[in-house]
Amino acid sequence: MTAITINAPVAARRHEPVITPAATIEPLWVRIVLSLTALAFLTLFLFVPLAAVFAEALKKGWQVYLAAIVEPDALSAVKLTLIAAGIAVPLNLVFGVAAAWTIAKFEFRGKNVLLTLIDLPFSVSPVISGLIYVLLFGAQGWFGEWLRDHEIKILFAVPGIVLATIFVTFPFVARELIPLMQAQGSEEEEAALVLGASGWKTFWYVTLPNIKWGLLYGVILCNARAMGEFGAVSVVSGHIRGETNTMPLQVEILYNEYNFTAAFAVASLLTLLALLTLALKSLVEWRTSENRLCHKNEEK
């Protein structure tokens, strides 16, 4: 009798009918129209442009396509794009974790100012951010004379491109982690410290496992923006072929020269990187939702 009494509520819960709120019930024709409208929008503004990029890139055959990709200037643009992203993303990862930890776990004066500064690249045009570096490091800039005297070149060189990329991408990791860490609170970290764990062990074994999927999500977004950035990099690069052109800048130059096949070939590489980023983003979102469901089930 005891076993039947315990399992009866469980069985009852399993067979409870799912009640859909009346506000979410729409006529069939409304759902069809909305679905078709969304599908038409995606087809017109997403699928057709994507197909056009690859169609134009392969218009003259695989040999022309491969020749455009392995051309020295194109390879240099790919290399520089990967270098800029490879430097900017790890630095923004460190900054994002540190900023999120500080804002979510501590109360201090200037907290709102720090949040505002983190959001600054979202509110400032990338072109304006590039011009800021010109005013700082240009020949007539604040540090221009000192840099020239010490033979240090920032503008129209790799350091300027990396700095511009870092500026436009540094909010992504922090902005993904701040709400996540605020929602999690600091109870687990405090318990670990009370039990004698050091600050590093607390972060490594308590905090990091809880934020790993949000951290990866922010890194993916940061990397996507770093590889696709155009405005800020265009201002500080100088458009020197084979030296300071990233992939987006190389596409612009080739297109302006009416070399459409080569332009779309390089653009197709960016498109493939974007699709890979989207796939990783979807995977991380799925794993994040799975973890949330697991946590909710554990709480119940």
C-alpha cells in the first residue's frame, strides 16, 4: 500500500493534460500566414543573398574560384584577419570574464560607469572608433610625434588593425556573462571560500563550470564580429594590398576593380566562416537550454 500511495501522485502528474493558454491559440490560417511571411522574409534577405554569393563565386568554374582564393593578396588578407581575431578574442575573453566577475559579484563606486563603458562600442559608429585611433596615433595625433621619433608604427599597420578590432568586439563576452553571473548569485563561491578553497580554485571548479556555455557563446559572437569588422579597420588600415587588408577590405577592393569573381570568392570564405559560427552558436544555445532544464529538474 505504501508504494501505491507514493507512486500515485507521480502517475497522475505524468498524465496531466497540457493546457495551452487561450492567448496563444490562433486560427490555423493566421499561423500559416505568419509562418509563410517569416519564411518569405528569410528567403529574400538571407537565403537568396547566400546563394548569390556562392553562385557568383563559382560562376566561372572551380579553377577560377580556387585561383582567386590562393592569390597572394587574398591569402595575406585571410592571414591578417585570423591574426587580428586570434589576438582580439583571447584578450576580450580575459577582459570579459574579469569585468563580469567584478560587476556581478561585487558592489563598488563607479559600477554603472563601468557598465556604460562596456556598452560604448555598441553606441559608437565603428568609423568613429577608427577615427579616434587616428587622432591618437596619427602623424598629427596626440602620440604621433613620439611614435615617429621612436620608429613605432601603429596606424596603417597590424597593431592599428588589432586595436580597432579589440575596441569594437570587447563588449560581447562581458555582456553575455554579466546577466548570467548575476542570476547565479555568489552563494556557491562563498561556500567554497568558507570550506577553504582559494580564489583560483573557486573560479576554476565553481564559477567556470557554471558559465562555460555562456562564455563560449560570447567568444563565438566576438570572433564573428572580429573577422567581419569593416568600418573601424578600414579607417586605420590604409588599404595597403598584401599588407593591411583584411578579408572584408579585400572584397571591397576587388569589387571596386570589377573583379567580381575574385571578390565573391573571398566573400564566400567569409560566408562559410559565418555559417560555421552560426552552427556553433546554435549548438551552444542548445546545450545551454539543456543545462537549464537539468538545473530546473534538479531543483524540483
